[in-house]
Amino acid sequence: MAGPDRRALLVAAAAELFTERAFDEVTTSEIARRAGVAYGLIAHHFGNKRGLYLATIRAAADRLRAVHETSPGEGPPAERLHAALDRHVAFMEDNAAGFLALTRGGNGSDPEVRAIVEDLRWQGARRLLDAFGVAEPVRPALRTVMRGWVGFLDEMVVDHLRYRDVPRETLVAAAAATLVAALRAAHAADPRGGPDPGLVDLLG
């Protein structure tokens, strides 16, 4: 087996174990056993357990990024927004344990983990703003409400994954409605540099 395959096996095994239990409760020896590779390859590829943990977070971020980069397709702006949000929620449903572990414990206080999550969140917000025709630099009021909305979306998804008592289409509609409200609030605070109000009306 080639080296890159062994590395991928370690990342996959570690992701499973870190989802099942807290970071401190997982040992490198059991990660190696589950991956079916030599224990020393963890140090070779990642340096230590924390390095391997960060690799699992980056791999999860890359998978979500690929979902976000899917072509929005054709149709009215509101339809494209709902489709993008539906893909996002569907991905979280398919990866529920890992998403909840990342947002609610484990090594979430690690500054590098926070940096990865914050970067991923802003990239998601930035893709929406790109679709709305908003150029860099993003003005402070718009940046603030977009960051707030992304955090709000995460909390909505956390609740959805825990209770599963709100249909996905209802969750998507609520997320879209709150985004429209956030964009209107940003425009009220600073009319310059945000999406065209006419486009925002089409999203509602």
C-alpha cells in the first residue's frame, strides 16, 4: 500500500474515533489499530495526535467546501438560494455526528480548529456575497450581519440534527428568510456596498 493511502486511512479512522469520543479519550494506538497501519505512521505523517486531529478537521472542511462550490444551477435567485441551503443541510445530516462533535466539544477550543472553522464560515458567506454581486472589501455592517447569520445557521442546524422534528424544507425556508432580514438590516445600517435591494427582494 502506498504512503498516501495509509495517511488517508489514518485520517478516516481518527475522524470516526473523534466523533465517537472526546479528543482526550482517544489514543493514537487505537487510531492506528482501526486504520490497520503501523503506529509509527502517525508521527511520520502528522507529528502527534493533535496534528492528526487537525487533519481530520481540514478534511471535513474540504468536503463541506466542495458542497458549497457546487454550481448553483439555473432559476430565480430565491430558488438558487434555497437549493444551496438545502445542499448544506443535507451534507450536515449525512455527517451529523462529526458536525456536532466539532461544534459542541472535543478540541473545539483549539485556536487552530477555531481558525479552520472561522475561515470555512466566512468562505461560505463570501460565496453568497459573490453570488449577490458584492465586491471586496466587504463593508463592516455587512460583514457583521453575515458573520452573525452564518453562526445563526449553524445553531439552527445543530438543533435540527439533535431533534429532527423540523422538516428540512422548513429549516431551509427559515434560514433563507433570516438571511434576507440580515441583508436588509445591513442595508439600513449602511446603504453602500451591499447587495442591490431589488435582488434582496427577489430572495424573499
